[in-house]
Amino acid sequence: MLSDAAPGKLRIVHGDVLTFKIEKAFPESLKRQWEDDPPNVHIIGNLPFSVSTPLIIKWLENVSHRDGPFAYGRTQMTLTFQKEVAERLTASTGSKQRSRLSVMAQYLCSVEQVFTIPGRAFVPKPEVDVGVVHFTPLTQPRITQPFELVEKVVQNVFQFRRKFCHRGLSMLFPETRRPESTGKLLELADVDPTLRPRQLSVSHFKSLCDAYRQMCDEDPRLFAYNFREELKKSKSKFQEEDDTESTSLKMKRARESTRADRNRTTPSRGPPFHKNTPR
């Protein structure tokens, strides 16, 4: 119906937005240099809440690589999110809503919450209000390290959002050298270890990412380290030890039970009679 109402001006594509190749949807003539004004391409979407976060992370990674929808240049986006997510995307340093999304979006884009749409405007009505957020990619990212590295540092910091920032940063390093390496990272970055994650600005994260990159260059195995994998191995090891101990205990109890059964089935001889014992 929509395509019929606008012949030659609208094309409906049925597909998965997470896998659809937007870079192939428009003519090459629309492409602009990254430093130029945004191209005449604009992504506008009323996103399902279930895919909004993984989708914006995917598109932010595209921004960092200048591919996907951003192969045309600094393609602008105007998207809907659950109001709480919209507030996280635009939250300033120190705000209670400050999160991983805040840093990942703001180091790559100019981000603005344009307005809020009340839930009653939709059919069926959702349980929450909706925030409309506008993104314009920056000509130069505020952190120049690879997206994967920035994401790893930011994720680790915000997984302990109520702790001091050194707690999350420490999980970037193997347990055997965690205190020493965390101290070195904070010293190189010149960041106060007692700041909370929401108190860290994009500039703080730039310093942390630069310092972490330096440490990864010194030890190429460091970036591949994942504390969850180490934790999983430790749990597996403890489980094996517990299983071994449990098996030994079961065998011991089985031997004791067998011995007790033998004692119960052996007939008692009673005390011997003596010559002087009256009968």
C-alpha cells in the first residue's frame, strides 16, 4: 500500500535489519568524503525494543570503520528507543543514567535526544514512553583506538558501575598480576582510581584506552585475555576437585557400610564355659 501510494519514490524491502546491507541500497553518486557535510542519506527508524541496543552498537561499529550505512559518509540517524535507553545514550558525565551506551555513542557521534513520544501514541500501547534520538557521526572520533578495544575497556568499567573504576579495570588483566597491572594502567592514563564509572568523561576513557593499547603492544597476549574464561576454568577446576573428593568420600562410606554389614551377618560365639561354672 505504501509503495503504491508513492510510485517510484518508495521501495519496501522485507528483511532483517540486523543483516540487511544498507550500503548497497543507494546509488554510488550519493557518497561523500567523511570530512564533508553528511550525505543525502538518512536512517530513520521506529526500532523494536528487543533489537535497538544490539543494532545501535552494530551501527556505531560501522561508524568507527566507516562502512555499512556510513560508506556514503557521515550518514545521520534518527531512531526511537525505550525512554530509559534514550536517556542512557545522551547522558552526560556524572549523570545517574551514564552507561556503556553513553560513552560508545558519544565518542563517535554527536548525540541528541530530540523529544519524547508518550506510550499512548502507539497501538498497541507499550508500558513505557519512547525517546527519539538523533546521531551525527563526528569527523574525528574522540577516541582513536580500534572499536573493539574501546568497547572492551568501557564494558569492563561499567560492569561494576557502583564500585570505584579501578575494580572494573582490574578485570582487564590476569589474576596473577591484576593489582600491579591495574596500578600501571591508571598511572599511565593519569586517572583517579576512586572515581566511579559514571564520573569518567570521554577524555578519561581516551586516556585509559591509549594506556591499555600501550600495554597490549608490550604484551600482545593481553588483549585476548578474558576474565570470564579464566573464571570458567577456575570453576571447572574446583568442580573437578569437588567431584574427586565426593567420589573418594562415597567410596569410603561404601567400604564402611560393607564392613558394617559383614559384622552384622557374622554369628556370635558367646563366652566360653569354664569347669566351675554352674549349669
